[in-house]
Amino acid sequence: MSTEKSQSQTLTFAVAAEAASPTETRVSVRDFEFVVDEPESLGGANAGPNPVEYVLGALAGCLNVTAHVVAREMDLDVRDLEIAIEGDLDPAKFMGKRDDARAGYEEIRVAVTADVDADAETIGAWLSAVEARCPVSDNLSTATPLALSFDRRE
């Protein structure tokens, strides 16, 4: 009698960041560096996308990878894939003007356009699996515990 154990592996991802100015952040991850900044209209120097734009970009990237992984499993040929994402955000809470507003996106809308040789039912199953298995989608749609700590520099 053989017993098969589920192989579960937790990966830890990490970034390090440093403030270059009140709006510009320099982020390092693995062998990469990128800049997060606000547009001039929000007081920044427009040196890079802002944090909430990176969230949308992260979602697009994750949906792309997940869509191709799931398509391969389903033996679907994805010849072309485009993802358009937009979100509505009221900055009132972030700016300290309202306590009852949400600080983050009120809604995020994703439009997927793809050249896939499959019927509507198969495409629906593919998209459902992509949404369910995308780690960024999961983090955006389900509360994730956040442990914020502070260390004083002297």
C-alpha cells in the first residue's frame, strides 16, 4: 500500500526599498531595481509608475503567466493574449479627508482578449481557473494578513 503525500512548498518573496524623496521609492528585488513615484499632478517627479499602477501591472503580469500555465494544462493554444485593466480609486482616505472611504481600489476591471481555439464553455472554464489560481488576483480579492513593524534608527 502506497501513500502519496501532497507536496506543499512555501516560497518567500522579498523586496527592499528606500525613500529617494517623499514620493520616490527605489525598490530592489533579486537582480532588479525599479522606481515607484507619483505623477507630477500628485506631487511627484513622474520618475516611474505609482504604487497603485504597479498593483494593476502586477495583476496583468500574473494573469498572463497563470493564463498560459492553465492553457498548457488544458491543451489550449493561446496564440495572442491582451489584458486591459483599470481601477477606480478615491484618494480621500489616503489624503486624510475622509475616514469612511476605502483607501484602495473600489473596483478593478479586467478585460481579456485572446486568440484561443476553443468553444465558449472551454474558454469560460479556462478563465475561471485563471482567476482562481492567480496569486495576485487572490491577494486582491481576499484579505491577506499584513504585519507592519517599526524599527527606530538612531
